[in-house]
Amino acid sequence: MRAPLLSLVLIISLGPFWHQTLLAEDKIPVEVRAISNDTVGKRLVFKIKEDIQQSATFEITSDKNSPRLKITIVTFDPYKTGGSTIYTLLVVASDIYFADIFISNSVGVCGLDKIKDVAQNIMAAIDKNIEFFERAKKDWDCYSEVMREEKQKLMEKINSLQNKTNDLQEQLKMEKAKTWWQKLMEKFETIYTPIKNKATQNKNNERYKDEKKADENEWQWENNNLPTKE
């Protein structure tokens, strides 16, 4: 009984940790861009970043090549009092489809004593758009998968065409080489044939002379060996 009881204690103790781990794996990355030169504005931006980082839903990211929420905050203090700021907030889904997708924008005023409340309201407004972001990302993932398959098919066709082109080029080289060799042989025959014919003729003439000389020698021998009359 101790082993099951110990396991139950461990599950109860580690339950929140497992829950946070699972949530961490599913957190939505958020890129925060800020243009803020006034005191209250800077503190508001810091608080928003802090809330995002501590959120169970979002996390700050610096990866600008992956799908993410991109938040742009611009603040300024028109009265230069350091007691309040005017902010504008733009939220888009970035690196989904071929361009940023508009989600929401807002304009507001934040006092020095309202930074926490304004940051919470901004986080709540962002949180309302999670479903839109996830749906857009899912659609983009499906589209990307289809594009990867189509790209793979296209690359296979390109490789096949390239192989055929290489084969045709090799065949063309062989045909050109064959044609060149044939032309060379024809030229060779044109030059060699007359020489060969002349050589054959000369050889025949020499043979004729040799045969004629042999006949003359034979005739002379016969004449020299005729019986003489006594």
C-alpha cells in the first residue's frame, strides 16, 4: 500500500508543475516592439512585458522567423509632466501567410497610478484574440504542408527534367562526335583513295615489268640453249 500512496503524494505534489510544463509547451510567442521615451510609458511597457512573461498563455520571443503575435506599443507624454502617458497599441499575427495579419489596435491614456490596471486590460484584450491567432496559424500550417508537398513534387519533376536534359545533351555530344568522325573518315577517304589507287597501279606496273622481264629472260635462255647444227 505504501507504493500507491507514495505515487499519489507525488502526483499531488507535482501536479501544478506538470500543468505549468504542459502550458509552457503550448505558449504563444509574442514579440514586443516599443517606442517609448517617457517615464510612465516605459514603465507601462515593462509591466506589459512582465505580464506576458509570467502568463500561462504567452511568452516573450526574439525569434523573428516563426509565427507569433507581434505587439507594437508607442507612448508619449504630451504635457511632459511625468504623471501620465498616451499609448497606442497594435497587435498583428506575424509570419502567418505572406504578410502580417491585423488583429486589433487601441489608443488609451495611462496615469502613473494606473499602470498595473492598464497593463491588465491590455493583456485581457490580447487574450481575446488567441482563438483568431491559433485558427490562422492552423490554417497556415495546413497550407504550408500542402505547399511542401507541392514543392516536393515540383522538385521531383525538375530533377526528372534535368536528368532527361543531361541524357539528351550526352546523346547530342555522341551524335556530334559521330558526325565529326564520319566527316573525318570521308576526308581521309578522299585523300587516301587516290593515293591507294596510284600505289596499286604502280604495283601492277612493276609486276607487269617483272613479268615482262621474266618472259624476256626465259626467251633469251631458250634461244641460248637451242641445239646447234653440226
